[in-house]
Amino acid sequence: MTEACIVGWAHSPFGRLEDPDIESLIGRVAGAAIEDAGVSATDIDATFVSLFNNGFSKQDFPASLVLQHVPDLRFKPITRFENACASGSAAVHGARDFIGAGRGRFALVIGVEKMTATPGPEVGENLLRACYQKEEGDIPAGFAGVFGRIAERYFQRYGDQSDALAAIAAKNHKNGVDNPYAQMRRDLGYDFCRTVSEKNPYVAPPLKRTDCSLVSDGAAALVLADEETARSLGKAVRFRAAVQVNDFLPISRRDITQFEGAREAWSRALQAADLKLQDLSFVESHDCFTIAELLEYEAMGLTGPGQGARAVLDGWTQKDGRLPVNPSGGLKAKGHPIGATGVSMHAITAMQLTGQAPEGMQLAKATIGGVFNMGGAAVANYVSILEPLR
């Protein structure tokens, strides 16, 4: 099996965008990614489109919308991928498998979501459909309520971790200042994130507004090529490992204070890459809620169970720390347009590894990067480990 490489990308700003629909958002990135790769649209052998939707868009058959903007892709295979908040990584891994199987030389991946046109209560209902409806469909506050319950149980077992959650939020908002794609480029500071206030109320106790990722519009795109072809292009980032692990959907079937599926995905990916966690230069991790990032520290093996707070309170996950986590600002500051998120995480990691991340966001050392993207509450777990091809 030949390995796939990321050879081009494009990224829209995330936030409340004027684009009227997903078709417009796709147009922002599809042709731009192909141009960035230095290839022609006629070179693309297949396209992989990531969209969660579940009520955000009336157009729920998005695959061929790309043809409105790149008509040279007509009569070529285009497939929609959906796996909740990990839809983007599902599409990336699908494109990697397509290249690896020798079915083509180039694949285009597009992730997209338009969320902000949907009224707030409907946003919560749409997102809650990514949980186990028979048992969790009536949880108040939507998906924030699901993670609020996770945080409650974690606090009951290991003590109040509000200081750590505030530190995660403050870190990611500070990092987001240097990310031109981020929805919120404002350093809120630890005190604001730690304090319950009129501007930072409880959403799903113990989670406050600053503990929750943003409702966003946006799109991101990648071009993948086989390794031999990638060597002839201007830049290339190779997949050293790519792993997907799924766990039970119902929270009741798992110890939800441990992201066991995430832990398994990280373990398998590091083994496949023949690496240890300390070999990574940074990680882009799925901080849909601050409690998720805390649990992901433990799942990746940065700390033991119940000790995730140490990683952020001791500065390990800062940009200049032992293992920078979310130097982009993460979902917390960058925003979380569901279908675009996993594609964005891979694009931003590729930028870091080629030294092309925006000024201020670029790390001094970026030789191997990890991506963790999950759908649901650690149900669909994807880990990619990436490195420059040369």
C-alpha cells in the first residue's frame, strides 16, 4: 500500500459568515486547495465531502455541489462522509485509503458546515442527535448537557477541576489570537474564564460559556497525492499513521470519565508510527468542551487517569510547553463548524509541519504532529500522525 501525502490546502475563516449556504462555502476552498497544490482540477481522481448537517442545511446531498465551482470534476467519483463531529477526519481517512489502494493519484477533501443561520434551540437539538437518543435525547442544554454530565462525574471522582478547565479555555483563547482563521481572536484571560458572570454564565453546570466551543460556519479543503507523486510537488506532509476506533454510543455502556476509545486510538496510532507521545512536537485535539481536552490529555498518555489538570496547570500544553496542545486555539477559539473541523485540523497541522502556519501560530519546533478528532462523546475516534515527507 502506497502512503498518501497532503500536498495542498485551503481554509476559510470560521465564524458567522455571510455565505448563504454550504454551496457558497464549498466554493471558498475547493478550487483554492487545488491551486495551492500546484495541480489542475483535471488531475483530481476523486472527491470526498464531509458534512454533518442533521438539520443545519436543507441541502442534505452535498457531494456534487463542488461541480458548481469546479466543473472539471464532472463524471468523477464524489462521496459524502458523515460521522458526527469526526466527519472531517472520516473524509480525510477515506481519501487516504483511496490513494493507498492505488485507485488514483490525487484526491480532494472538502469539509463544510453552515450553522449560524439556525436558531439557538434548534442548534442544540441538531447536535444532540449525535448522542444515544433512547437514553440521552432529553438531556437539557443539548450536547453541552452531555459533557456537563461527564464533567460532573469526573469532578465527583477526582475533585473539582474548574481551575484546570478555565486554564484550558484561557490557553486556547490566547492561542487563537494568532490564528487568522479563528472565530474568536481575543485573549479572555484566566480570571474571566474561571468566574461565573453575566457574560460567562453556566450553560450546563459545571460548564460555563467559556467551556463550550462556538457555533460556526466554515470550510476547509485538502489535496492528497500518493507519495511518489508528492515528491515532485512543492510541499508534502506524509501520514505516518491513521487510526479509527469506535466505542459504544450509550454513555451507560462506558466509564465516561475515561475516553477509552480515544485512548485505544492513540495507542494504536503511536504503535503504528513506531513513536512515543514525547516524540510529537504538538497536537491538535478535539476540545469541543474544555472537559474533553482534559480527558484527552489522559487518553493520549500525557498524564495518568484523574491527573489531566497537571498538564495544563503546570504549563505542559502551552505553545512553549512539553507538548503544545491546540496552538491554533482549537475548537474553543477557532470555532467548530462540524463537517469542516477534522479537515481543518489536518490542514493546520500540515501548515505547522511545512513552516507555513501564520506568524505567531507557527511553532519553533514542528517535526511531527498529532491530530485527534472525535464524533460524539468519544464514540468515533480518529488519530492521525503526520510528518513532512522531506
